[in-house]
Amino acid sequence: MINYYQVLQVQEGSDRDEIRNSFRKLAKKYHPDKTRTNGISSEDKIKLLIKAYKTLTDSEKRIHYDTQLQSDNIRDFYYNEKTKRESDKYDLRSQAKMVLNDLLNKNGHQAVKNYERLKEENKEFELLAFLNLKDYLDCKFLLAEEYEKQGNYELAFELYEYVYQNKDDNPARKHLLEDIKERIIRLSCKKLIKLAQPGAAITYLTRALNLKLSKNEEAFIYKKFADCYVASGKWDSALEKFNKALSLCPNLKGAQMLKNKLNKHFSHK
């Protein structure tokens, strides 16, 4: 498997700016007008650089690539549901690795099906018992991604939150934290707020506030608090959260409609 970090001459924990800067330098060095270098034409080198760059600057592609890079041997695992150990129990380690293998190979539906079956058949089953910490966290992230695609937003939120809060020492994972945070905010503020009861929606919004947020992100969440309180008729709480949102971001996008609702309600009191 080609190591794209080596191709771009960067460390595994490099951020997008570092990757971009290195790509630009190498792209100039291996311009197609150059002669062949080390048996590889400049044109082929440029194609490889571009492929590596596109992979490592796309959050979703990078998580799949990083996991495959570190766990390439997983592809050697094959699981037959009828095969049992001498103890007449399933080989849980192989099945856990197969869940990750299916996720890596974009067979998410089958991965979730097997994962849920394992949880049902083995009440104490936990992936961490059979995967190293990095593979375990990657598997949790990819499961969250698949549950989100399937519309199971509550479980996706739980899994994203778990990965965000349980960071390992792997520098390659740092670039994912912003992406995971954005997914948590999106789920709590756009998906769950519509599907969950107001009380449950408030709980998810409260948990989203525990993330490392910018002022704009925090203001957006407080505005969503206000929306929830308006929906449940708690106007005083709605006004409090709305004012908090405006104190953080006076020009908060989409605030005017909510402001009109609040003004209308309190003007009739």
C-alpha cells in the first residue's frame, strides 16, 4: 500500500495547510516538463501527488486511508458464520475485525448488521476487547458515519461524541476532531432538534456545548436552545438563550425570525 504521507513528505499528524504547502512545493519540483527522475516520469509523479493530496485533505477519505494504512493486515481476515472454535463459541476477534473490514470496504450495511448481532448474542461484547485502541476508535467513527447515513441520528451522535471525548495519542487523529465536532453540531442542531422531543433535544444541545466551540458555533447552539424553548412554550427561557446567542454573535444568521416571535409574544403580555 502506497504511503501518501511519504509521497507528500509530511508527518501523519500534519494538518491541511502543511499538506497543501508541501504539495505545492513538490508539484513545482516535478512539473511535467521535467525529465524522468528515479525511473518515474514527472507526469506519473504529479498524478501520484494529486491522488495523495486529494485523499489526505478530505476528512472522510483520510479516515478510511489512515485506518487501512495502519491495519492493512485486516483484509486477510475472512469470517464464515458457520465456523466455530473448539469451545463451540464464535471467534469474536475475527468477527470484530470483520466489522471494521466491512466498514473500510464501504460495506457499512453489513458491518452494522453484524455489529448489532454480536451485541445481541453476546451481552458483554465490546469491540475494544478485540481491536487495538486506534482501530477501535476508527471503527466507532465509521459506525457513527454509517448510522448517520441510515438515519439513526441518536446512536450516531453517541458514537461521534465518544470518539471526540476519547482521543488517543495518535497525532493522525487530530485533524479529525474538527470534522467530528461539526458532525455533532449538525446532528444536535439540525437533525435531533426536529426528531426528538423538546426535552431530549435540549439534552443533546447541552452536550454539544461541551465541545471546544468558537463564539459563532456557541451562539448558533444557544439560538437552537431558544427555538426549542419557544416550541415548548417556555418563553422566558427562550429569551434568555436568545440574548446569550446575540451577546456572542450580534449578527447571528437567521436570528431575525426568532426575534420577531419573541417580540410578538412579549408585546402582548
